[in-house]
Amino acid sequence: MPPVVRPYRGVSADERRAQRRAQLLDAALDVAGEAGLGALRVTAVCRRAGLTERYFYESFGDREALVRAVLLRCLQEAGAAVQAALDGAGNDLRDRCRALFGAALGVLLDDPRKARVYVEAVADPGATQLREQAFAAQVALLERELRAAAGPGLSRRRLARLRVAATVLVGGTSVSVVPFLAGQLPVSRGQLVDDFAGLCVAALAAD
């Protein structure tokens, strides 16, 4: 029979594993924020977390899995911030697009560690699938916003054009965020958000 795993000080084994995983992710974010994704090594992260390598492999199969988990946490926080911003926005497309992009950008700008992870993950081959999934979800979200603003009864041609517009806007914005976070784009945060919202409105108005 399997051994009975009893709670330790009132904390179950699953809860302790979850706590250790969170510790490792926090440590990884600190290491990546200070020295970049290239510095994410099992020994460095375990040292920062105050845990042994045994506990690292309890949660992550290898370094690449850790990189993906760190990026996923950043993306999930951005997604939650976007949803909260949209829930509080009105029906005007410009306001909604300003809210969703501003919220996502805010997660990165308010924590330089996450900004560095986002920027450097672009070149990390281990994060390719995760970035592609995030991109598809972002396109779908913006397409829904454009379709809702356009109203019912859209033709197939119009629907296709809105999907193309959403893809181009998300793709272009994702690319432009990287130099912006690196301080290479000479615009303010507010201007970048306003420009994105204006492009969304222009895309909807395009024939």
C-alpha cells in the first residue's frame, strides 16, 4: 500500500509542494530580473529560494520548464489585469482598447523583472510555443472587441478583415513593446497606449 502522507504543522503535502514551487518561481523572477534569462540555472535559483535541487525537480523537469513557467506567470498576470480593466471599461472601443493595452503594459512596467523576462523570452527557443499560444489568445481577444464594436450582421468579408486587423495590431504592438521596454522607443507610456487605441479605432473604420 502507498505510504500515508500526513499534514505537517497543519499544511498538507500538496500545499507544501505548491509553496515550494512558488518560492522557486519568485526566486527565478529575481534572478532573471537581475541578470537575465540566461542566468537562470538550477543552482542559482535554488540558492536564491533557499531550497535544495531535489525540490526543484519536484516541480520542474528542467531549466526550460522553469523558463516557461516564469513567462507563463507573467502572461497570466497580464491577462488577469486586462480582464479586470475590461470589466471596468465602458462600451466605447477606444476606451476599451486603451484599458486592455494599458493594463497589460502596466504589469510589465510596474515590475522591471517581468519586463526583462518578456523582452528576453522573445529570443528564447524554449518559450516559442508559449509565446505563440499567448499571441493567439491576444488576437482572439482583440478580434472580439472589434466585432462587438462593429455590431451584428457582419459579412464574411468584414469578419475576415477584422481578424486580419486584430492579427496585425497585436503583432505590431508585441514587437513595438520590446524596444519600448528597452527605452529605445521615444514615446511615453500614455502616448503608446493612446496610439494603440487609435489604431484599433482606425482599423474598425477602414472599409
